[in-house]
Amino acid sequence: MNNLLITPVVIPLFIGMVLIIFQRNIKLQRVLSLVALLATSVISVLLMNQIRNDGIQTLQLGGWEAPFGISFVGDMFSALLLLATSVVSICCLIYAFSSIGRKQERLYFYPLFLFLVTGVNGSFLTGDLFNLYVFFEVFLVASYVLITMGGDKRQLGESLKYIFTNIISSAFFLIGIAYLYSMTGTLNLAHLSIRIAEVGQDGLITTVAFLFLIVFALKAGLLLYYWLPGSYSVPPTAIASIFAALLTKVGIYAIFRMFTLIFYHEPQITHLLIGILAAITMVLGGLGAIGYWDLRKILTFNVVISVGFIMAGLVTLTPAGITGSIYYLIHDMLIKALVFLIGGTIIHLTGTSNLKDISGLIRLHPQLGWMFFIAALSMVGIPPLSGFLGKVFITQGTFEAGYFWLGGIGLLASLFILYSMIKIFMNAFWGETTLSAEEEKGTTKGLLLPIALLTIASLTLGIGAEGLAGYVAQAAEELLNPSLYINAVFD
């Protein structure tokens, strides 16, 4: 029993509820929000070390034994994502201090931000399928309000698309839960794994697996990403950044959890389909990234590419492939928050997101330009930056598993990323400076610190990868051996 497991959920939830009372005290809201996220990050590190030393940690709420009670389970995969979530959330929150505006701050921005983090953390830690649905709804409800902050016509239109898509997805989620419960009599993830292993993954269970794949693909932007480019390009920068860094990643996490713990018996059917979806996603995302001249659209299509690339590692079910996906998932959470913050800052300075109307920013803002350049190289996978190891291991895994076509498309996707990011750098930062300091629409005051923190975190992840290697290897081993998760829950 580990009571630490519940704290990454309780702390932001409780602080968020308290902040509702102090709606007009903006300074208090900022301080308490930051303290809550800092505390969550410390707890994430403590959890990682406990799991490293003592194995997977569990907590059965109310004293009920599994599978009857509410289970929280922390394996290394969950703990790594908790830490990445905390780092990203802290940086986006600090950015919001200087950018979100007093009006939005008084409209419960900080409680909603913490409720979103609560839902994300709970999704990573829950050991029960129905509670996974509950935590999905917690962060989705918060995101429904956050995405509408600003209130212009285009934002409201894209918000409706985002909301309707997730409502439909949640309805299918409930249908899938009902079918699975009717067939197995349980919703505890570890117990589901045992029951399906006992009876075998027949055609009906595989069909239910496809239903869950549709649900989580909608949430992750795996092929079914039609809602993503518009929805992620309209909110204020701090909100768009936290969305890009976290929301699709929860869908990715759910696919990993379900298809390594429960639906792993027919990989030639389920995982092959995931591989096909991943390949199409990378190609279509790449075409979108190179085809647009709108800064935010380019960045959102790069989110789509990364979803497909991370899924390619899962398809292999090899230690190399899974290890690569974990590395790349952590990298992508940091780097997407970073490039969205930089992109939003560019728009803040110039008043436009059209690259054809921006030029030469690096002369007045060299720190911003070179931090974007580092982020771009990291996304491409240039060594020793954070994207390198993930790309190498995923490509190695696809080749080892015989999915040469998938590995080849992954390498092609890297070229799409390279072209699209260099296009941003050459048009926005290079060339003749068209705006003087006096003509700029905004200032970088207070905005560079969170961008610098994320850049340092990304560099640390790449250059210091050896220090993280043991944790990632343990996470991959736990995902590939469902018995480790099951034994931890029932021992």
C-alpha cells in the first residue's frame, strides 16, 4: 500500500477547489497553483524512486481488496509521465502569468488548469477502467471551458467541434465498458487481463478491442485527428501548449495500457491495425505540416506526426520499440509544449501567424530564435538531443519485428518534420528584419523564462539520457510483462 499514489490527484484537485473561493485574489491563485504543481513534481520523483527500488506500487481505497475496490496503480511508465506532466504544467502555468490576461484569470483559469492536471494524473494512475473514464471526463470538462477562453467566433466554432468529438468518443467509451463488463464481470485492469487470458481473446473480445481503439484514437489524434488542427490553434498560447503536450498523450497512454495489459493476445490483428493507422497518420500529418504557411497549423500537424510515430513503437512489442516509444513520448510532451510556447510568442510579437508576413526576428530576439532551433533539431532527432534516442529505438524495434515499411515511413516522417520546422525558422527568424522593436505588437517580458526552462529540460533529457535509461528500461519491461502489473495488484 502506498498512500503517495493518491496525492498527485488530491493535491491539484483540493487546491483547485480552494481557488474557486478566492476568485478575485489573483496573486494567491498564482502562488497556490504553482505550489500545487511543484509538490506534484516532487511526489512524482519520490514515486519513481520507490518503484525503482520496490517495484510497482498499489493502493486500494477504502480497504477493499482488488478487484472489488478502487485501485490506484503506479508503475514506472505512469510515474515517468507524471513527472513529465508536472514539468510541462509548471512551465505553461508560469507562461500564463504574463500572457493569459486578467479577464481570463478571473474566469477561474487557475482552478480549471489544476482540474485538467487532476484528470490527466488520475488517468495515469487509475487501475480501474471505469475510473479511467471518470478521469478522462474530469480533464475533458476542464478543457471544454479552457478552449473557449477568448470567445472570438472562430474559437467558438472550433471549440464546438472539439466538444462534440469528445462527447461522441465518451459515449463509445461507455459502450465499450458495458460490453467488457458483461463478458468478464470486472473492470479492474489487472483482473480484466486475467479473465481475458483465461477465456482467450476471441472474435467478440477483439471487436470490443477495436471499439476501445476507436475511442482512444479519437482522443489521441491517431488518424481520427480532423478536430485537432483547428482546436489546438485557437486557444490562448498557454492553453494550446498544455493541450498539445498532454491531452493527446492521455489517449496514447490509454492505448498502451489496454494493448499491453489486456488486448495483447492477437497482435497480428490488433497491433497490425494500429501500425496501419500509425503509418497513415504520419503521412497525412507530414503532408499537413509541409503544406501550410500558418504557424500554429504547422505545429499542430507536427503533433499528429508524433502520435503516429509513438504508436509505431507499440506495434513492435519488442523491448527496443517500447523503450523508444517511452523515450519519445516523454520528449514529445516537453518539446510540444516548448514549440507551442515559442510559436505563441512569435504571434504575440508580430500579430500574425502567417509565416509569409514574418521575418528576421532573430536579430531582436536571439534567445527565442536559438531555443526554437534547438527544439527543431530535437524534433528531427539530431543527436544528442532528446528526440534522438526515441527515434533510434523505435526504428530499431520496427526493423526487428519485421515492420520495415513502418520504420521507413517513420524515417520519412522525420523529413517532413525537418522541412516544416526549418520552414518556420527560415521564415520567422532568418532573413531581413521587418519589424522594429517599437513596431512589435507585444513584449517577451515574463515569457522567456518558461521557454528557457523547457529548453533546459529537453536538453537534460537528451544529454543526460543515461541517467534515465534504467527507469525507461524498467517501464518497458513492466509493459511487456503483464504479470508484473497483475502480481502487484493482487499481492
